[in-house]
Amino acid sequence: MLELIDTYWLYFLVGQYPNGPLGGLALTLALASLGLLLAMPLGLILGVARLSPWRALRWPVTALVFVVRGTPLLMVIFWAYFFLPTLTGAKTSQFGTMLIALVIFDGVYLAEIVRAGIVGLGRGQVEAARSLGLSHVQALRHVLLPQALRHMLPSLVNQFVSTIKETSLGYIIGLSEVSFIATQINTQVFTKPTQVYLCLGLTYFLLCFGLSRFAYWVEARVAARGRRRPLAGAPA
Amino acid sequence: MIRFEHVNKWYGAYQALVDVNETIAKGEVVVLCGPSGSGKSTLIRTLNRLEPIEGGRIEIDGKDIHAPGTDVNALRSRIGFVFQQFNLFPHMTALQNCTLAPVRLGRLSPAQADEQGRALLERVGLAHKADAYPAELSGGQQQRVAIARALAQKPPLMLFDEPTSALDPEMVGEVLTVIRGLASDGMTMICVTHEMGFAREVADRVLFMDAGKVLERATPADFFLRPQHPRAQQFLADIRSPFGNG
């Protein structure tokens, strides 16, 4: 086991880099963070669009949400891989393909979290904001979203953890992220699949566990501030 | 100032407002009462277009407010609305609740809004709670902040939707005192309430509604002493002795 780690740790961490493209755990991390960074604003926009009073905005987004939610991520990756190049005429890199698929897929799930967060506030807050003469957008920006985002924190973290795990599907289109690299190592060593995949599993676990612990910590801090700024519906 | 002409409204098959015709003059204080589900709240919510109407017209200062192309936000910013459940913004202090709209609508600079907000909180007796968050306030205090928030737009018209119904009994008085103060300043107001003592003392006129219709309009003295419509007589009997006469 130690010999295995000693031989392959660098390959596991960065793939063939610097003699080839970046891969391994570094690529997984890059993909997950970029995916989250781009999916979050997309989710916010889609979620808000789902609640828009303008049908021209609401209907197409609602359709997109239903289609993507009713589709496995693997299908979305295949679409991005095979269909997108025929549409744009340009060949997208494996990393780019996977990133697009992740951003669309997670953006849609985040949109539903955002929507639920806003709807969960109840009619009273919207009505109070609108009855003061604030526009729909002003009500969202100053009254609804600041409250909804705090309620949404636990669900958002769940989605972030999922994203990290979803990057492993990049394997299927030959993206040299950490699962792909682990499989390569397994092929080369051949005799130690248990150890190889144990290491891979541990790696994912530590990443996801670390992120959720971090999220708990953030949540506790928000809650501590919340003792001075309690949430809606808290008993007076 | 306000004019309802043949106003009809449905929720699906249920008719919530039935051919309402009414005129309310500037400076008038009108109390709307009637059993629950009679359309009182619906009626005042049509005035700031929280509810659409399906027939008739509603005019404020001669303008049809449900006409297509009406600037809803401008309309609403001229009408103060106070909710039964207060609906303060929980992530903002009492003062911030009062300054949000004037600043965002570009009416006042942040400094002016701050000054005005503090003056309004003073007026409702809560100057010392300016920096408190809603959850740190009692129900009565929250409702007084909500009134200050509505007043921050200097509205010519105030609407109150059962402002004391969600309050513990000992807090009803403090809120009614504030509303009474506004009435004596000559503000036009419509108040949905079951506080009959308050109605008798403050209202210029009482409207009694049942099943979406305005069945009786009278001065408070006439309404409480000599109700004409049988439904109004029954309603008054019910609220006076809720357990019946046996």
C-alpha cells in the first residue's frame, strides 16, 4: 500500500503534468470549483426567472428545469459531448464539455433550491415589499433574496457536495480527473484494485466531509449572528 | 377621493365581491366590518391592486387604477398598507424597515430617510427601538413599526387590514392609539376591524359587508344603535354575546 502511494502519488495528484495536461485530483478540484462558481449565478438567475411575472421568461426556464431534472447527468454529459459540437461547429475540450454539463445540471438544481427558498418565505414578505411601491426586482434584491439565501444554506452545501462527486462522471468521456487516473493506476499495477479504489474513495470522502464540516462552521456563524438578527417566523 | 363602481371579483366560481358601489371622501375615516369571509380584506386589497378585479372600476382621484398601463408601483407608493401579520422585514432593523422604500424609490437621500424614519418611530412611540430587529419586538411594537414604515411614503391614504387581530389583548390598545392619532390628523383611512369600541369612537362611517356585498352604510351611532339590515343585527348580536343569549 505504502509502496503504491510512494510510486503513484504525484500521478494521482496532477496526472501527467508538467509533461502532459493537468489531471488527477487537481483537475477534479478545478472542475468542481469552477463548476460551482459558474452554476451558482446561473442557479440564481434561473431560480428567479422561474418566479418571474413575465411568461416569456418563466416558461422556457420552467421547461429547461423539467427536462434537466428528468434526465440523468450522464445524458447531459453525452449531449454536451456529441450534440454541442454539431451545434456550434467547434470541438469542445473534454474539460470544457464536462464543465458545461455540470454547470447546466447543477444550475438547474440550484435554481430549484433558490425558488423554494423564496417561496418558503410566504406571501406576506412579497406583498409587504410590493405594497410599499418596490418593483418586482427591488423586492427580490432587497427583501426576498437576502432572507432566502440564509434559509437555503444547508441545501446549497448538499448540492456543492454532489457536484464534487459528479465530476467523477468525467471518466466516461476520458477526462483525466482523479477517478480516471485511479483506473489507469489500477491497470498499471493490476494486482491491487482494493487498495487503489480505497485511496480514491478516501479522497472523495475527505473532500466532501471537509466541505460539509466547513459548511456547518459557516452555518453556526450565521446562526450566531442570527441571535441578533433572527429569521422570519421566529417567536418574538 | 375613492370611488368603487359596480366592482365584481371572483375566486374561481366563488364571487368575493358583488357589485360594490361606494364613494369615500378625502379625510374620511371608514371602518369596514362584517363576518370573516365577507370580502372586507379583499375590498381594500383591490385598492392597491394586491387583488385584481374582474368587473367594474375603481377610481382614486378620478383615475381608473385598474386600467391597463397604470403604474402600479407609483400607485402603491401613495397608499400605506398595514397587514394583520405586520410583515416587517426580519433581516432589517426597525429603522431600516422605514427607510428602505423612500431610499430605493429615490424619494429621499439615505440621510433624509434616516431622519424621517426616526421621527416616524418617535411618533409611534418607538424611537428607542430604532436599531432593534423585528424578532426583538413585541407584536404591538412590530405593528407600530409597520405603521411607521407605511407612513414613510407620506401616503394620502392608509389602509389597515385587521391591524390588531393578531395581537395579544394587552397590545391592542397601543396600536389603536397610534391609528387614532392618524385619524385625528385628518388622514384618509379605511380600516378593517372587529374593534367596535374603536369604530364607534374614530370612524366617520361604518360599512357592513356580508357575502361580498356592502349591506349597510351608516354613522357609527346609527350602526351600533339602530342597525337596519337583519344580517347586521345578527352580526352585532353575535359579537356582543358570542355564546348566545341562553
